[in-house]
Amino acid sequence: MAAILKPMPNHPLDQKSGSSPALTVRGLSIFFGTHEVLKKVDIDIAARAVTAIIGPSGCGKSTFLRAINRMHELNPDARMEGEIRLFGDNIYSRDVEAVMVRRRVGMVFQKSNPFPTMSIAENVTVGLRLNGVRDRRILTERTEESLRMAALWDEVKDRLNDPAISLSGGQQQRLCIARALAVQPEVLLMDEPASALDPLATQKIEDLIIELKKDYTIVIVTHNMQQAARSSDATAFFYLGELVEYGPTTKIFTNPAQKRTEDYVTGRFG
Amino acid sequence: MTANNHRWRKAKNSFMQALTMVCAVLVILPLLLVFFHLVTQGATSINWAFFTQLPKPVGEVGGGVANAIVGTFTLIVLASLLGVPVGVLGGVFLSEYAYPRLNWWLRFTADVINGVPSITWGMVVYGLIVVPIAVPFHGIVKSVDPERHLVTVQNPAGNARSFTIGPQTRWNLDAGTGVESVPPGTAVIVAFHMDGSRQVAEQINAPSAWRLALLRLAALHDSVSGFSTLAGGLVLGLMMIPLIMRTTEEVLQLVPSGYREAALALGIAQWRMIAQIVVRTATKGIVTGVLLALARVAGETAPLLFTAFGNNYWTHKLTQPIDALPLKIYNYAISPYDDWHRQAWAGALVLILLVCTINVGVRILTRDRFSGRKP
Amino acid sequence: MDNHFDIGLDELRQKLLLMASRAESAVNESVQALMQRNHALALKVRADDDIIDAFELEIDEMAIQLLTKAPLASNLRLVTVAMKVCQNLERIGDEATKIAKRARDLADEPPVKIVLDLPRLASMALVMVKESLDAFVQRDSAAARAIIPRDKEVDALNREMHNALALHMMEHPETIGRCLHWIVAAKSLERIADHAKNIAEEVVYLCEAQDIRHHLKK
């Protein structure tokens, strides 16, 4: 059962402050074969806020993230029960294709993966081009817009046609963020986006996340608790496939309600 | 750890190092020998005429193997038309679509087939295609002449031929045996041989549907022998398919799954992701696999013996037999003529140079311009 | 096995307790010096204050170091509470030193003929200090909460003594100097009780994560 605690006024978790949740998850269970990886998760993810998902390895946090854009379906043994609604729309209903969900929910991965055969500009617009958008003007505009939003424009505006792999690790990750933003998703999922980066690049990504939350709903999986504490508004703690506690970030990291959360956050296990 | 011990171990090390080095060098030796031999024996015969002229008639000195060289290229092109699309798409299927049991069987089968001797391939195509359209003449019985033991058959093109029926003729019709029992209008296939100017029927069959279909296909041509360029291209193409399929699959598997996931996460449809992201990333590798398969089939001789067969003249139609370098080399080498032997050496040298060029080309293509990363 | 961070937290706790016992002794001895007119004891208390000051520096240093390791939840609260408690302890030490100074001065002069309930004030303050530190060690939030209202009683008693001394000063002007010393000593004891109350409030924060300072009691 979700332990959604009373939020402070004007906090993203305070539903009364006007915005309905971006994602409502009810009874989500995911099985890989017979192994139950997620057990009846109930959670409401606030819109235009950053929600961090923390927990030890193998607790199901990545699986939870991938369930939101139906990427867990890439595993042929995967089976899901329960419901996820994206701004009210059931993303698992029969007449909704996974492809449509993924255009509304973008994803950035742990290891940056810009397509090696394409230039920087081509990488940014690949989501648009391969979905049929041909208009040069739209593509150019969207390229600049997305690169600005990803705080990369100034660094690459003079070399948009250079191969994407000529960028540094941190730049590549921001390029992947720009690529995800170019299709204008409503929700952005990030799976440990800074774990492969040096501290300076990590800092830039965190600043970027705080900027982006003005327009996007962001869900970020991280094993770095200080990162969760620094950049998120709400935090959910998963353990062995269950949602143990969910609440405002400050509360989770100064005075969590559940002992298991306290133990994890103070480093007694995990 | 005495000093003696140390010296003994050092000696062992040096010995092993020397032994393994000798073995490695031994591998190069045959290649060098081959090259050396080919060059000394064949280089002298390589001249402009060798590349541009047709073979001279038996016994005459001179001439070239121009038609064989062109034939090799023609066969390679034909084989690629079959082998490359089927092989690449098959490799894409194996790599990108997960049907575990099916894929396991497909890979197993492909690997087994890769090990099948090429002569077997030749015989298969020979039996399935060359023979059915070759020897026989088919058509409708037009008339029967029992006294002169003749049966006249008219083929769909309108040509009528008379065949001598003898006691050795085997009949394979429902309507009994003997020339009298063949009513006009029956569809028949006649296997015959030439005896002087007479066409002597060896076997008369009622045509099966498969044979009839092949014959209709082959009705475009009038090759008596059934050997054809198409058959040669077909057999080489069939050999290329499992080869290209496996190399394509392996190259595609090397593409990190991160790219696939990233593309899917952008909402790109699976087939587009495969075509424009995965295959595009692996293009160099796929081309390498194709070129290596080409190099391999370019040198195949045995299957061509039964299918392309060889030709001393220019081949004008795809349904006619065609010559290829390996065939020419074979035919010349086992002949009793010195001049032909020389030309065989030269042909072998050209062939090996061709194969080497393809391999070197592959290496240049896959050469990495940026330090350290595999393409 | 405890990790290094937990060991560091433990060391912090131990040091705080050492400082606390020193502070307690300082108050005890200063009151003793006052009541028994013990000049030598008063000087000792003054000298020992340096040790308490040194503790404050050490504990603050340790706490900063632990903060660089980004502690969270209860660990975070422990470190911040430790810094506040050690500040309060240091002030308690200073107040004890003030009492000791007055004790020294009073010991050099003839005693004032007035019945003062200073011992009671002193013992109330001392008990509050002791109990707040016990609550810290035991993590006993209820015990800490119980201490807080008693500060009012101490304030009341201090006011009583203040008034009594003021009256005495008006009637016997020759005792003004000595009475002022007593007033100051009583004030110091009242401040010591305040600091004990502060420590109790920090203990409540540590245990319950509730900040009850400056509020009506919840």
C-alpha cells in the first residue's frame, strides 16, 4: 500500500494545489516468467516535478521505470497486471500501441547512446524523421530548441554536422536528453542518467533536470541518494519489488516514516 | 630456486617460443609456395591477349580466357542477386526477431549447410533443374509411324522432331508400351541421344507437374543440354545464402542493444528501427560478410561443373552455358596440351589475385580511421 | 560490522558525553564553592573552563567532518543536534565560571545575613541539566519533554530571590556589593536551566524530528 503522507501546501505532492498527477499507478505487478519483480505498486507521480526512485540493486526500480513506457515488454517473458494512467489515459489498454505511449513518454538511459552513424543534428531529429516528419523548417527549429533545453546548444551550434560520437561523455548524455525532448514528450524517464559521468558533468545534468521540471514531469531512478536529495521534489523508496515509502524528498531524507527506509538511507544496508 | 633451475626454465621458455613461432611460420609457407609457383608458371602467359581473346580451337596455340573472366563476374553478379537479399534479410530475422526454438534450428541448419561440400550443391541443382530441362524434348505426339519406328513430337514452340524408336527405348506411359500404343495428342517427354543425324529415343515419359513447370520456364530457350548461366548463378547464390546469413547475424549482434532501446524509446517502429538504426550501424560489417562470401564462391569449381558447364564462346543468353575461370582452369589442366597448361597456370594466378584483391579491399573498407574503435 | 561513518558518529556521541560530564561537574563545583565559600575551588572551576571550551572546538570540528559525508535522516539530526548541544554545554560552562567568580569574590568578604534558597535553585538547575543529558543518552523523548515546563519554575524562583535580595539591598545598603554578586550568581543558575531546556528541546528533535522551540508545547 502506498504511504502517501500529507504534503506541504504548494508542494508538487499536494494535489489540492491544482495539478492532477501525471501518472497514476494502481496495483502494478510485473512478472518475469514466474518471478514477481514488482508487487502491487500504487503511486501517484506529480506533474511538472521531479520524482526520484531509490532502492538497493534488484529492488525493481528500473523495472518500474520501464513499465511506464512499456519498455519491459522487450523481454518476452514479461507479464504485467494492474494499471498505469498517463494524465488519465490507460497506457496498457488494448487499443493503445506501445509506440504511441513511447512518443508521449521519453527515456534517457544510463549509458549515453547517440547513434554512431549520425551527426549531432541528425541524432536530435531522428525521433521526428523516423516518424515521418519531413519539413526542414520544423526539424531545424526543433533541433535548436531541444539543444537549448538540454543546455548543449552553445557548445555544439557550430558543429551540428559533426559525428555525434565526437562529443564527450557528458555532452553525449545531454545530446540524448535533447533527442528525447525533440519529440516533445509529456514525461521524461531517466535511468541513472549521471552514473557514468564525472562530478562536473553530473552537476550539469542535475541543474538541467531542475530547469526541465518547469515544463516536464521527470521520473529519475538513482542509486545516489545525495543526487536524489539534491534534485528531486518527491522520492519513492522501493525494496524487493515493493513500494515501501513515498513522500516529499525532504521528509524521506530527514525523517522517514518507515524503518526500512531509515535503514537504507542511513546506509545500514544496500 | 637455484641458478640451474632458472636456466632450465629459461631454456624451456625459449624452446616453446621457437616451436610455436616455427609452426606459425609454417602456415605462411604453403601460401608463399603457391604464389611463387603460380607466378613463375603463369606470369609469362599473362598478356593482353590472355585477357581479351576467346580460346582458340583445340590444338592451336594462343588465345585467351576473356569469356571465362567475364563469366566469373557474371556468375558472381547473378549469385549476389539471390544470395545477398535473402542472406541479409535472413540474418536480420535471426538477429532481431526472437523465436528461440526456430532460430536455434535455423542457425544449426545454416551451419550444417555451410559445411556441405560444394559438389553436393552442384548435384542438387543439377538434379532439380538442369536435368529436367535438359535432355528431354517435350510436346504433344503428332504422328506415329510404326513401320519406320518413328514417332513425331511437336513442342509448344511449334518445332516438330522425329525420334527413332528402338527396342532399347524405355516407355513410361500409362498407355502400355510400343509405338503403336501411343495415340496422337498424348503429352510426352522424350529423352534422346544423337546417333549420327538420327535422334534416338531412350526414354519416353508422361510429364510430371514439376517437370512440366520447369519445362515451361525453360521454354524460352532451346538449350539442349540444360546447363545454363542461370543454373550456375543459382547454385552459387544458394551457397552464399547461409554464409551471408550467419555473418550478417553475427555483425548485427555486435550492435549494442542500447541503440535498439534508445530508438524504441523514441517511439520509432520496430522495423524502422532495425532498418535505419541497427542495419545502418552494421553496414560495414554486412558488406564485409558479403564480400568475403563473394570471394569464397568466386573460386568454386565443382558445382559449376554440373550447372554452368563451360563454354568456349561468348555467352549471349542467360539460358546458355557459361564459362568461369575455375572451370577453365580445370578443363585446361587435365588436357594434354602444353599451351593450355600454361594458360591454366595463368588463370589460377588471376583467380588468386582476384580473391586477394577482394580480401584486401575488405580490409581497407573496414579500416578504422579513428583510433582504436571497431567499426 | 559498523562502517567508518557509524564509528565516527559514535565518537561524536562519546565526546559530547565527556563534555557534558565536565559541564555538570563545573556547575556542581561552582555551586559548592559558592555555598562553602571555597576560594580554591572557585579558582579550579575557572581554570577547568578552558577544557570545556576546547571540547566545543573539537566537537564542532568532528561534526563538520561528518557533514562532509552527507549523513541523512537520523544521522543528520544527530550531527546537527550535537553541534547545538555542545554550544549549550559550553555556555553552561561559562555560566558556571561566572558563578565561580562570584563565589571567589564572596569568599573574600564576610557573609551576608540573609536566608536564601539558593541551594534549591541550584539543585533544580543541576537536576535539569542532568536529566536533559540522561534523556540524550537514553534517547528518551518523553523525559526530555518533561523537563521543559520546569524552566518556568526556575524562572519564578530566580525572580523570588532577586526580589528578596533587592529588598535586602534597600534595607542594608552596606551589603549592596555582596548582594549584587548573589543576584548575578542566581541569574547564572537561571541561565543554566535555560540551556538545559534548550538541550531537552534538541533531544526531542533528535528523537521525534519535531522542532518544539519557540512553540506552544504540542
